[in-house]
Amino acid sequence: MRVEFRVCLGAALFLGIIDLIYWFTSNDDAGTACLLFSFFAYALIGSFLFLQWRRRKGIPRPEDRDDAEMSDGAGEVGFFPAASIWPAGIGIGAVFLAIGLIYGVWYLFIGGVFVIGSLIGFMVEAEAREEGPDDPGFPAVGPTGPDPETRAATPGTSR
């Protein structure tokens, strides 16, 4: 991820410098805004990748190492969110925000409520996911189901 975050942050820096030069040398508001949004997009991606690299404490991924083998990348890939309605709420909120820029400020309020509420719902849903076998509270499962001790200790289950 080290290369990826450096490329994205470098592109963001380049676009930021070009945006400032463009802003001072032209009277074009649209081009300045496009360059500014491009800067923010690359900065967002680069910041995310940098935080992921720091979270891994600089340990390279198998695909980043020259001496890695196919088996080094085997195992759990990561968390993929299940089907959710919250992205649709975020999209509806974004539509209302765009309409608010054209027709009136009160649409901005409606869009903001949709976006913030959907983001909160999406985050709560992602945090409430079941942790899996690494979780200490996860019941031990044998070849035929939970073992008898775990089944007896789990409320709401029968023997």
C-alpha cells in the first residue's frame, strides 16, 4: 500500500498546485472547481490508503513483496458488508442535496438528514456484524454442530 498512497497523495499535491496556479491565472470558476474536486478525491483515496498502511504498521502485503508465493495470500480476505439498504438512503440524500443547490435551501436540510441518518445506520450495521471464530464469545463448533458443553451453556438452546 506504500506505493499506492504515495501515488495518490502525490497526484493530490500536483492537482492542488495546478489548481492554485489555474485560479490565479484564469477567470474560469468551473475549471478551478473541477481541479479542486479532483484534488479532494485523490487526497481522500490517498489518506485512506495511508491510514490502512499505518494500521498494518508498515508490514507489506503479500502482493507487495517480491519473494511472496500464492499461499501467502490465502486465508480470510477481509470484511465485505452484506446487502444493505443504507447506500440507497445515502444516494437519495445526495439527490436531495443536489436539488437543494438548484431549487432551495430546504432541500439541503432534507438531503442532509437523509445522508447523515443513512451514514449512521450504515456504520451501526457494519459494527453490529458477527465477529466469527476469533471472537471469544463465539461458540465452539464441531463437525456435527456446537459441542455439548457450549450448547448447555448457551441460553435458549436445547440438548
